[in-house]
Amino acid sequence: MSSLNDFFEKVISVKVPEDYSYIDILDQTLLPGTIKRIELRTREEIWEAIKRLQVRGAPAIGVCAAYGLALLASYIKEETYDAFYKAFITEKEYLASSRPTAVNLFWALNRIDATAQANKDKPVEEIKQILFREADAIREEDVQISRNIGEIGFELLKDLKKPGKEIGILTHCNAGTLATAKYGTATAPMYMALEHGWAPEDMHVYCDETRPLLQGARLTSFELYNSGIPTTVQCDNMASILLKSGKIDIIFVGCDRVAENGDAANKIGTSGLAILAHHYGVPMYICAPSSTIDMATPTGEEIPIEMRDHDEVTAMWYKERMAPEGVDVFNPAFDVADHRLLTGIITEKGLCTAPYGDAFRALGIH
Ligand code: MRU
């Protein structure tokens, strides 16, 4: 287990030094070939790192944004609370404009904002320190949240275990260590299984490569391969034949925003996977911290879907362009899995099934 922990330590996506003078992120655009950390200091560097997916995955974006806002607040020179808060809100709005879909970004920024407001009677210099501690809390809580999600997912894996047979698991994109503070969400059940003494060979995880930015091939398979869990990469359009083959017992995916009715926005391709899973009768679970559940968004229709650069599809990963220069490209970064296709949504507070709005409220998620 210590080697797994060493690995987690090596690939932790967001850290800060003791004096909080910068944000230390693992540049996820360079993986799996290069493990390189970079230091973010300016507002532009933080914004770009989120926008360019150097730091990515809903909870990790939230942690980075929380430290980012605390860091930018620490630069504000104003001495009165009102003047400080005015400058603070400008920085908050700037960071909030980096990506539109993952609600954890706004959730984390709002939490830092609420902390500033709750301490408005204290000296500005003290508020600045309190904001860093709130960002620490967001990061530390995420580790426990992932563990809870993992324990609930592990119970589902236990129900599927048959002597001498590996459990076939499919995942999409990267909702792993790199996307969170430690265990991931969709990967947490597997990591918890290892902590509970299962052999890595008890499971076999298929990773959709996840076009166009290849988070499954570059990141999830990298994580699972390094943790010793048998892992197979497949192109996204191979999920259908795999599900038909009967090799997959369960699907775990992460999520960027869950609407009140349980519609779940996740990396592009998740909706198609949910349709296939439903067709072939394979249970599919969304793994989501409660901070990803947006009760103010009634259905998936209202979730903003990020559209990204054409080059991500046509050029970025190829030695030569693979589509004509100037051709039109459709590149939505996310889609919405219809709640009727899902078996359940695993939060750190419990497993939710339809009707989802009632299930969320019953767990105190409002
Ligand atoms: O565009 P990305 O790589 O940030 O998209 C990430 C995903 O879609 C993840 O599945 C989601 O953020 C959950 S991470 C625990």
C-alpha cells in the first residue's frame, strides 16, 4: 500500500508551499510522458492553467481555484474591508470565467467568498490568512469525500465478486487521482478495494481513450497502470462491442455538474455510454461529490456546455493535421447523461437513486 501512497504523492495535482506563495500543480497536458510540476503565481497563469487543462477534473479545478483566489486576494493592497472586497470580487469573477461547466469551480470560489464575508470584521491581513486555511480545508475535505464515495462503490464491487473471476469495470475520461485531491471519484472504489486487501487482479478496468483530449488514455490508464490494476485502453467507439461482449459488470464515471433531476454532465461521450449501458443492461453509476450537485439547475438542459478550440480535434495530437485546414469542427467538451439511463449517483453522503431530487434532499443536499 505504501507504494500506492507514494504514487498518489507523486501525482497529486494541486499543492502549495508552506508560505502559500504560489500554487504548485502537476501539468496534466504533459502526461503520461513527462511528470513536471509548475508554479502558478499570477492571475493569468492560474486562469490559463484551468482553461488549458493543465489542472483539470471538477474537484481539482475547485481546489486550484480556491487557492488561486486566496493567492490573488493576498496581493490586494487595499486596507479597508470594502475596498479589499471590491478588488477580491474582480479576481473571483476573472477566475470564474475560465471554464463554464464544472460547478465545483463556482462552488469553491463562492466558498472562499463566503469566508471573506463571514470575517469582514477582522483586519484585512488576517482575512487573507483565513482564506488560505479555507482553501486547505477544501483540499483536505476532498480526500475524505473521495474515500466515502470509494467505500460506497466498493460495496457495489463486493456484490459483483465471484470466485476466480475478475470484475470488469469501464470508465470514461479521468475522474481519478489527477482530477481530485487523492483517490478520485470514479477510481475511488478500485483504490478502496486495494486498501481493503483485494488483489489488483480482482479487477480489470477498461478506459475509454476519451477523444479529443485523451484523458482516459493519457491519465486514467497511467494512474491505474501505475497502481498495478490490470487496465485496457480502448477507443471511445469500441465501448459498444465491449458492453455487448458481457465483459463489463459495472461502469463508474465522474461528473462535472449534476442537475436537480439527476441529469449528469460529464466529459463528452458519457451520454452515449449511458445509452449503451442502458441498452445492454450494464449498471452505470455517476460518482460525484455533493459539491458537484447543483440544485439550482433543474435539468441537464440548463447546464452550460463548454465549446473548445477546433485544433483539439484536428491537430493537437497528430504529427500532421488530420482534417483539412479551415474545415468546420464541432467540439463540445461535455454532454449530459439522462438521469433515466443511470443506475445511481454515488455521493460522499450516500448512494442516490431516482427520484434524484428527493434522494439528494434526503441526504441534506440543497
Ligand atoms: O475537461 P476535463 O478533463 O476537466 O473533464 C473532466 C471530466 O469530465 C471528469 O469526469 C469530471 O470532471 C469528474 S473528475 C472527478
